[in-house]
Amino acid sequence: MRTLNVDLGERSYPIYIGGGLLDKAGEYFEQHGLTKKSPVLIVTDTNVAPLYLIKVEGALSDSGYTVVSKIVKSGEKSKSLQVFEEVMTTAIEGGLDRRSVVVALGGGVVGDLAGYVAAAYMRGVTFVQMPTTILAHDSSVGGKVAVNHPLAKNMIGAFHQPEMVLYDVDTLQSLPDREVRAGLSEMIKHGLIWDAAFAKWCGEHTQDLLNLDPEALGYGLTMGCSVKAKVVSTDETEQGLRAILNLGHTIGHALEAIGGYGEFLHGEAISIGMAAAALIAVNRGRDRELYNETVKLLQGFGLPTVMPNHLDENKIISAMMHDKKFKENQIVFILPVSIGKVEIVSDVKLEEVVSVIRELKKEGQHV
Amino acid sequence: MRTLNVDLGERSYPIYIGGGLLDKAGEYFEQHGLTKKSPVLIVTDTNVAPLYLIKVEGALSDSGYTVVSKIVKSGEKSKSLQVFEEVMTTAIEGGLDRRSVVVALGGGVVGDLAGYVAAAYMRGVTFVQMPTTILAHDSSVGGKVAVNHPLAKNMIGAFHQPEMVLYDVDTLQSLPDREVRAGLSEMIKHGLIWDAAFAKWCGEHTQDLLNLDPEALGYGLTMGCSVKAKVVSTDETEQGLRAILNLGHTIGHALEAIGGYGEFLHGEAISIGMAAAALIAVNRGRDRELYNETVKLLQGFGLPTVMPNHLDENKIISAMMHDKKFKENQIVFILPVSIGKVEIVSDVKLEEVVSVIRELKKEGQHV
């Protein structure tokens, strides 16, 4: 079992990464001094509930905790204000009070939704994350929680740090192949923005990671979390540096939004976004090898790097302009400088983006 | 013009209290270094918009700010997640970004709603309060923002401190009589919990306050804000002391909830709640004079102090148990010790509450 500390002063918290952790949920709750007098709410989804809900409910009950659970439909569509209100209803009816704990048992969607419930319920209660996907290694660090607005993703949210993250890697064995790939996309991103050696390691261990080899997975998740933790510790509320975590996200979020949050998995959308960012950088003078290497690494994991032909450039641009990263009439782009290093650029013109979208559509037709 | 500083470390902010402040909104924005590159959103309601919206829009535009406005229906029902989402839509369509400012122009409902929008939009933007009611002197200090859940009041919210409060007392001249009385209820509360001399002053200046005499009003609002600021500075996130601000609110909130947030104004509900708290204290051994004096003071302002006969005790109790103040199976009550002093009590039994509700119903039949 590895423990990684996310250093945020009085809001610091540990991430426990290892096997068999869900069975020990009650012990971890006790160790963190969480009260047994107030009910605990577990938020999970229709995919995860049949696999792990009874296990976690049992582990907490055995330690003397009262548990209520809310199962939401799996998928990004549950990150809506409507589902948020439904979870709030369960919390109120379940008698949760200010000392209660809200647990996110699931992937990024459940983490964001349950985290925002924890941030907002009675103006904030304790939050515990139990990620069950690879992608969630990203969202479980940094305290960003949110739901989507029909017009744009993650528009309604908060910064709310968890009390702890219990990352039981046994749960990853049950992930569908497509989600494994999409999850690894964020792991690769952490290499691309910060750590050339780790990016290289990802390229060399592609098959181990895709096969969910426990040792490779444990190391990769710890490295990914650790890059993110370093960035977040430096800039908790995204005033500056933290923006580098958004590599691939400017275009990626737009793709998710116009696909109605259904066509692409998040990791797939940012994979295309990372390819696009590399191409913008190349068009601005970086060596073409930067784009080639990025695309090769992503494709090795079976991730998409071309733009589907049916997507309208204008719709993508329009969705981008609704994004939070669109600040004072400028698009803030994260562009690679080399593998393992990025820069924050605020003078990318819309034409450059349109041009790259078209190039990536052509790439698609060559495949 | 009086300036009161709310001392919260790096989240400290000034409250400016005086006449003609709305006309100078642009100057205050500049003085606080708020950017002109990002649109400002003014949230106001159907009562306030016809009176002051053009004035504030004009003052900000004249200083070079781009302004979008959202007018919600006046009344507590606008503190819903549905209206919250509508305001978010206006914010997104208006192109607000992370450096934008959300302005609450109105009373407590608009302040709570707009404040929660500011807390949640892109995970938090700058918030400016422009209160137009007496009641808002209370909600404009302390950073508590929220919307209601159909099952209970203020269940969904955040702590989000404003950048500044512009309290233009000229706006209070247009308040309907009933709202004046209800607003003064919170002012009296600040005397009752903290400052016997100020409570006495309220009793001696009842007519001046009801007549909206500018000097009396200016002094009363400054004193009210100042009591609240002292309490909040000591306990920003309501871990302990801040609970004393809830005098009258345990029962008051329940009355509002079962009245569907329509029967009582907030100040009326807590007036009954303060009478009830005094009576619980008397039943537990305090001198009956404590209850008599409390009721006399409130009645002097034309505020209700008896329980309407048609309200079901069980419904009141049930609504109380959904309240945030219901913690680990105990009701936390704020009970008066003497005029100007209260205590936090956690062993009040439901029977005591039921008994007082019945006594206050009987009082009503004697009137």
C-alpha cells in the first residue's frame, strides 16, 4: 500500500493506493476520527453499485456507521443540477447533518457530483473519495468538484478538498477496456506536462498498463497523482500554474459539450485535444517531431488523435468560448514545448484553432 | 458615510453605509481594482429592478464596465435551484469569466441567490452586495449564501465573502411597512444576543426606526452589522460562537418551511422564534420578565410573537428536525440568559418545544 500526501496546509489529505482498501473503509474512517453519530451518505452509480456498494456499506456498518446510499445513473449526464438536487433529497431524508460524511464511490462523474454535494450540503460537509476508475486518479487530487450546465461543462462547482482518498486498485480490474484507455489518457497527460521520464515510462509500459498489471498500475497511478499533487499544492485555486493541468482540455471540453457529453469519454476528448495542442505548437514553430511523438504515444494506448469529420468547426469554437478557460476575451491554451514540458499561452487566435481542427479532420481521412 | 470593516484575514471586506452610494458604484468598483475587461452580472428582483436597476447599470457603464442583468421574481421562492440555474444561464450567455463580478442588488433573497451564484460560477467569482432592505444588513455580513431545498431552507450553499458591501440607505425609503418591521427584527436580534444597551436603544427609538429616520437607521444598521461582524470574525464557518446568531431561527426556519416560504417574512418568523426561545428559557427557570421584555420590545415594532393556531405542532417539529441546526440527533437551541446575552443549549427536549408552541397558541387566542 502506497500513501501519497497532498500538501495543502490545513486542508492536506492522504491518498491511500493499494489492494483490498474498500474492505477496510470503516477502519480508515475511525483512524480519521469521523463521527459515528451522524449518517454517512454513499453516492455511487448504476455500474459501480452492483460490484462494490454492499462491500463498502458492510465495511462501514461493521464499524458502527449508519449508512444511506444514493445510486445515480452512470455517465456524464448525472453531473446535472437535477441529479444534484436528487442526491440532496436523499441526504436530507437520510438525516445527514453537519458532521456527516459524503462518500464518492465511483469514477470522475460520481466524484465530481458527490464532491459538489459535500461542498454545498449545509454549506459544506466532510468528503471521502473512493475512486473505482483510472481516470479518477486525476479528479481525486485537487478538490475541484462540479456539475455541468447544459451550455458548458463544470460551470457550477467549488473547491472542496477530501478528507482522504481510498484508492482500491482491485476495483480497476472490472473496468471495460474503453474506460481503461480513456483513464490512462490523463495519466499520460501528467507525463506530458511535467515529467519526460514518466511519459517515456508510459510509452515503454503501454501493454502492462493496458493489461492492468498491478505493479505497473500502482506505480503509474502514484506518479500521476503525484504530478497533480505537486501542481495543485503550488496553486490550489487555479490562479496560475494549475492551468497546465488543462493540456488538451480547451478543445477536449468543447468536444464533450457538442457531443452532448455522450459521444466521447473525457479521456478520449482530451486525447484529441492533446494532439490538437501539439499541432498548434508545431504550427507556431516547434519541431514536428513533438506532434508525432505525442500522437504515437496516445495511439499506442488506442486513444483517438484525429477529429471526427462530422463535427462542425464553428460549433467547437463556440463551445470553447463558453469554457471557463476563456478569460477576458482570450483563450488560454496550454501548449507543449517538448515532451514533459508545457507553456501557458494566451494569444492563440481562433483561426489557428480552426486550421488545426481541419488538419486533424484530414488526418482522420488518411487513417 | 460610515465604513465598517469585517475582519476575516485575507477575506476581510468593507461595508459602506450611507446615502447616494448606488450612483457611485462605478467609482467603488474602480477603487477595488475590479477589471473592466470582464462583464459584470447584476442580479436583482421584480420589486427592486424598476427602482434602482437603471441607476446601477448606468453608474457601472459610465465607468466603462459591461453589464448584464438578470431580474428574478421577488420573494423567497426565487431561492431555488431552478432559478439558480436560470441565473447561471444568463451568466454564461453574458460571457462572464473568472474575473467577472456578480452583484446582488436587492434584499436577503437576492443576496443569498446571487451570492451562491458567485460562489459556484466557475467555482467562484467576485461578489459585491448592494442591499436594498433593512433585513439585508444581516445577510450582507458573514458570507453565508444559499438556496433552499424543497424540504428545508438554506440547505444548499457556501461560505463566500463579498469583495465589498455598498449599503445605500436611500433605497430603504421605498420599503413597504411590513418589510421595514420584519427587517428591524434582525436588528433587534443583534441587540438581544450581544448588547443590552443597543437592545434598550432599539426600544427607545422604535418610532424613529419605523419612520426610517436616516440618523437612527444609519446608527442601527451600523450597530447591527457590527455585532454580526464581531461574531463572524471570531467564527467564520460556524464551528461554535456563530451559532448565537441563530436566536429565534430554529423555530423560525421551521415556520417559514411549513408556510411554504410564503406565509411569514423571515423577520416575522424569527420574531415568533425569539418569543418562543425566551419562553423555553423561562420554563427552564429564567425570570418571566425576560420573556415579557422580549415580547414587549418585538411587539413595539408590530412584530408577531404568538403562534398562529392553524399550524400543526408535529409539522413544526418535523421541519425543525430537517434543519441544519439539528446535529447528531440533538436540537441546538439558542436561549436568552438576559436581554443582551444568550447561551447555546443542546439538551432542549422536543416536549419542551411542543409545550411552548401550545403556550404561544394560547397567547394568540388571548390577544
